[in-house]
Amino acid sequence: MVGQVLDGRYRIDAQIAVGGMATVYRAVDTRLDRVLALKVMHPTLAADGTFVERFIREAKSVARLDHPNVVGVFDQGTDGRYVYLAMEYVAGCTLRDVLRERGALQPRAALDILEPVLAALGSAHRAGFVHRDMKPENVLIGDDGRVKVADFGLVRSVGTVTSTTGSVLGTVSYLAPEQLEHGTADTRVDVYACGVVLYEMLTGAKPHSGDSPAQVLYQALHTDVPPPSAAVPGLAYELDELVAAATARDAELRPHDAVELLARTRRARAALTDGQLDAVPPQAVSAEHGHHDNSEDRTSVIPRALTVPQPGPVDDDRMHRTSRLEAPPAAPRRPRAAPRRGLLALVTALLLVLGVGAGVWYINAGQFTKVPAVLDRTQADARERVEDAGLTVEIERAYSDTIDRGKVVRTDPEPGGRIRDNGTVTLTISRGPETVKVPDLEGVPLGEARTRLKDAGLEPGLVTRAFSEDVPKGSVTATKPGPGTERRSGSAIALTVSKGAPIEVPDVTDTSVEDATTELEDAGLKVRIAEERVHSEFDEGQVAEQSPGEGKELAEGDTVTLTVSKGPEMIEVPDVVGDSADEATEKLQDAGFEVKEDRGLLGFFSDEVKGQSVDGGDTAPKGSTITIRIG
């Protein structure tokens, strides 16, 4: 359609993206002389009222939102057999492009992307809409840094009944359990998808993986999303909590909508230090580690029967796209004789899950070349050979009992196969055997323990620290699961590391800073002196406060903070001579003093204050005792 003008107004200049339902073009509105994106439904679907209704619903829904983080819709119309939407054009890339290139993001960057996404969805939720297809492909990042949510093709009103008996529209990796199990969808399915997207941004990989979409669906139904820190050690606990809340399998335990999740996200950010926000993800979770499987990222009709794992591996076709704005793929069901309609629908849905017919192949123009022979070579060697042939490399990973970990198991296309210049070759790298035993790491230093886990085909997971009388500081005291346990290759193993024997903190208040420092350092602790001094009952220059306090247990090398005394705070004593005992006591206590009564023999016959231990107008330490003489 490049070169055509729709409705006498929209001149199509270039193709941006192709999906199963529509193609997106960059176009120019010749009336207003502005660049926009034109989303044109495939003519073969325009005769299907269901698809046209969904298409028009997207236009009306987005037009109602008018939010700065939602890709705007300017116009909707038809021109002959073409049904189209005129939309805001966002020059930039998708979040998927960013994850594919960079892998795991720093927490600050992940939150900077998540917050405007939640703001956009929150606007939709409060307007009564559910997006139903949140994923990195539908998050656009403009060249100017703006973040926008795209593709409301599956949007539904919150009050609309969305329960289905046989299938559900969506994208495999981001579907909430209730969508898979019951076919129902409310605002919390978008919350769940955003939790998965956050996990993917923090780790560079999806939380659930498998050899087929059915296995991914089964895991989503029966396995909690793991904490991101299990894949990226050192991530803040608040980020683990945020992902856990958003991806709770029980929808009742999730934030109600994106507005509530946004508030939680901002609270989590506020609790993080700059160091935690700017933590650089380790190489282990780079873009290469978090390999990308397009077959699980396409919007598809998914039969809910497939949430039960199917026997044997299923090969996923791959769709190479260059999209910024993705149209949700779906395939029309043509009318058939009534007895075969249900069977045909199920078969069509199954083919969509497996990637057949879910999109179109995009092949760069150019001459054909042959795929180099790289089987059983290391990943680095294979990548170099393929790139030297002028081809692009994409990495996948699979288990193999015969090919060593880190070497090429297969290629797509196969070695010697014909492929156009600048085409993409998918290298499948061995993860090693599918299951391996957890090694015994007790007493092994942390760095060496991580190396041994990787050598065994496992990943170092969350590190916690605990006191140990027997294991030296910095060495492993236990693993979870324990040694000898069989785990799937690539699984994260949590490590408990010794903090050494506990040291009981001594009481150093009311001693000089020098003496307190010596005593703490002799005990194996470090000392920090607080910048601000405080008034206290202790003399000026003495230690007024310590944190942690006496009796707390610390590890060798931990720090105790000392606050130095400015001496007692001196305040003016009220003059209470002539007052009654009760009046005098109240005045002195209100001023900050303790009161003691001295009643002589006459004090039993009179209640008048005749004298006070510190004269009115003089000063005394705050909290000290003033004696009043009565009688």
C-alpha cells in the first residue's frame, strides 16, 4: 500500500509493522501536514463483523482516554475494502527492542518505564477499560524519552462479561492465571501482566519458560513468579515485594488496579537508596541470557485446554518483525458446516499458539547465502562465524544430554540452508542436561560457590547472611534446596553465607568517645560518629547514644554509630514561692523538671510553698529534680 492515499487524505509512506489483524504504516495527513501512524485492517478480515467491531472499539476507547502516556487515535474510517485507524506516530522503539539489545535494566530505568505505563493503564482502568494485552511490544519509548502504551485492540469495558469456555485472546507469557483457567479478565489481569513486565526488565528474562507455550501456561497456573533477586542477586527486597504483589496467582491478593500498583511502585522507589536504584545488572542476566522467543510474545487465540502440559516438545515458528506499533494478531474463522465448526476452531487456535499463521514472514531483500556449519561449536565461535557471513544472530537455549553446555545444539535455518543476506540465524545453545544435582557448598567461599553452581549448570540465586559459630565469615553455610537435590538446569539456588560468630554489642554510653571507640574496635566492630550532637544527662563529650544498643548481636566488621552528648539542656526554673503545692508542682513539671516535696512540721497545716531548691529565674538541667519546701 506504500504510495496509496486513503480517504483522499492519508498518504502511506512506509510500512512499520505487520500483525495477524492489521498492518501499521507511517503516513502523512495531507490536510494537516503531519506524520502519523495508519493502522489498516487486513482486507480479508474486513468482512468479519467481530474483527471490525474490535477495531472500532479500540478507536473509541483510546479516544476517550486522552492520556499523555497512551498512543492517541486521531481518526477512524473506511475507504473501499480498507478499514483504518489514524494514530499518533511515535518515533523510537519498543520496550522489547530495549530488552533484546540490553537485557536486564537498572532498577531506576525499570521503574522510570513502569510508572508511566501504570499511569496510562490507571487512566484506562478508572475510565472503565481493561487493556488485556500488556507486554513489552506494546510499550513504546520515543526518541525524546516519552513512554506510551499502544495497541488497545483487545480492550474491554470492566463491566463487560469476558468469560469464555474454550479459548482466550492474549499473549502466552503475560496472561494471568484467571484468564487461563476461567477466561475472565478485569483490571487485575493488567496488573499481573505489568508485574511480569517488571520482572523481565529487572532480570532480562521471563519468569516462566518451557519447550512449548502449553508448558509456559501450565507454569503460570501452578507456579508463583519467583523473586527477581533469585535471578539477579543483590536486587532490593522492595522490588521482590512489588513483583510478588503484582503477580499473585490469587487475583484477590493483587492491587485492585494500575492506580493502586502505581502508588505501591512509588512507595517502593522512595524506600530505595541511589545505590539500589542504580545497581548494574550482572553479565549473567544480559540480553543473551534473557533470550527472546517471539512465539510466546504474539497475541494469539489460546485454547485453555493447553494449560495442561502436552507430551513431547513443540517447535515454535518464529516471526521476525520490525514493529514499533504492533497490531494484535488473530486469525478469522471462516464459516463451515455446523458439525465441524468446533473442531475447526480448536485446530485454528492450536495453530495460532504454535505460531503458524500468526503473522507474516519479513525477509530482507538481497542475495541468498548459506548458513555456516556451527554445530557443536562454542557460542562465541558460532556467533563470529555467522556474523562474518553477513548474517544477524539471535540466541535461544535448550537442554541437551549430548551437547556440552554453552555449545550450539541446532540452527534455524539448518547449516547449509539458503538465507538472504542480512537475514537472521537462530542459534540454539545447550543448557546442558535438563536436571542436575545441587553440589555440596558448605564452607566454600561465596565467589567460588557461585562458580561451582554455574559449572554444574545452575545459577546463583538470592544470598542471605546468618551468624555461624562453625563456618568462617564469607563462606556458604547452606543452600536451598540442599546438596544432592535434583533441579532443572539453569535453576537459581539460594545461598546462605556466614556472617561469622556473633558479637554482642557492649554498653559504651557515659564513656568518652576515645574509650568507647577502643572498646568497640577491640570487639571487632567499626565505629561511626554521628555528625549531630544531642543534649543528654551525660556530661558534654561523653557518648549519649549508641546504635545498635547494648546486647544486640552484630557480625565482625559491622558498624556501631555513636552520638556525642552536648551535656544537659539548661532551662529557666519557674518561681513558685507563694503558690500552693499542686500549682507549684504543675508549673515545674510543665517546665521540664521533676518535683520533690519537703514538708516540715508546719507543712501539715499549710499548703503554701515557702522555698525552692533552685531560685526562680535561675537555670537548671532539664529533667533534674527541684525540691519545694512547704509549710
